[in-house]
Amino acid sequence: MSVARPVVVAVQFLTRLPTWVEDVTEEDLGRSIPFFPLAGALLGAALAGMGAAVAGRVSPPLGAVLLVAAHAFLTGGLHLDGLADVFDGLSGGAGNRARTLEIMKDSRIGAHGATALVLALLLKAAALATLLGRRDLFALLAFPAVARFAVVPLVVWFPYARPEGLGKPFHGGGRGWHVPVAAVFAAAAVAGMGAHAVVPAVAGLLAAGAAAAAMQRRLGGLTGDVYGACIELAEVGFLVAAAAG
């Protein structure tokens, strides 16, 4: 198997960036886990490049909205969908595990899911407007990488709540050594921020970890939707802390 294949599979699964891998297997998905932050860094590089292009040419709020739209396009809205499903499940499940899982599997979006999406996107746009005003392109590079690292220990260490599902092959292929390898890639992505990366990175990781712990208590494990929601919450936590710093 090509050494590059797991990297490309990670990019292919987590982004819409052009890739060339065909016939992806469950084993491929498992082997891609340590490269999640690298896929995030590539996404961040695209956003940082766009940020550099719009900075000084449009107002920071407009530039921020363009970046949020570009981010959603480049990820295919995959994690936003998970965020909406999780909040719909929590609201409609009323503490019942089976009902919560059933609602999360429904492709339709409810009021609570829509509210969560709007709030997440508004928080991202507001934080990105501040970062664009400062020309803080390193933060734009770093936040997708940190958020995708945040999900790696969740995939590896937390049980899976369903007998099957989109996230099941990742959990099944997760290995303990994936976490430190992914941490190296995440650390490289935030290196440009220096010490300023510490608080935002911790905020992002805590947001994802707290959400995962809450869902673990509710469901007895995590799902693919929860993975996506944790990535979104980690991005929000990182961006808000970076903008406030």
C-alpha cells in the first residue's frame, strides 16, 4: 500500500479538495485517522490564502462571511450536518437513548438543529472578522487542523454507540499510536502562532472533549454525527478564543 494513500484518503473524506483515490476500503479509513490534522492544515492553508486575498480589499465582516462560505463548501458541510443532527437528537430524544439515535439518523433538520447551525456559523463569522482585521493568517491555518486533531482521541478512545454507521470504520481502525502522530501534525500546523496558539488550542480541545463526554453519558458511546459536531465545536472554541486573545 502506498504511504501516501492514507493521507489522500483523509483529505478525500474530510474535504472536497481534489484527490485521486478510488475503491476506498474500511481499512483505508482506519489508516487515515492520524492524518486528520494534516487534512485540516491543507484546508486551513486554502482559507489562509483566501484570507490573504480578501484582507484590505473588502471589509473584515464581509471577508469573514466569504471565508465561512468557503469553509462550508470545502468540507461539503459534512460536520455541520453532524452538529445539526446531534442537537436535534438531544432535544427530541428527551433523554431516551434509542429515540435520540433515531432522530440523529433522520436526514431532516429540526428547529434545534437549525438554531445550532446558525449560532455556530455566526460565532465563526464574528471571530473570523476579528482575525481578518488583525491579518492573523496563522490562526486561519491552524484552526481546522486543531479541530480535526481533537476528534482523533475521540475516535480512538471512546466506544461507538451504533453497531454500524459512517464513523464505525474509523473507530474500528483506531489505534493508540494514532493520537501522538496526529498531535505532531497538529503542533506543526499551529507552530506559526507560537505561544498565542496555546489558549485557542486548549479551548478547542476542551469544547470537543466536553461534548464527547456529554454524548458518551447520553448514548453510551459516540457516532459519526458526534464526531462531526465535535469538530465544529472545536473550531468555534478555537476561533472565539483566538479572537478574544
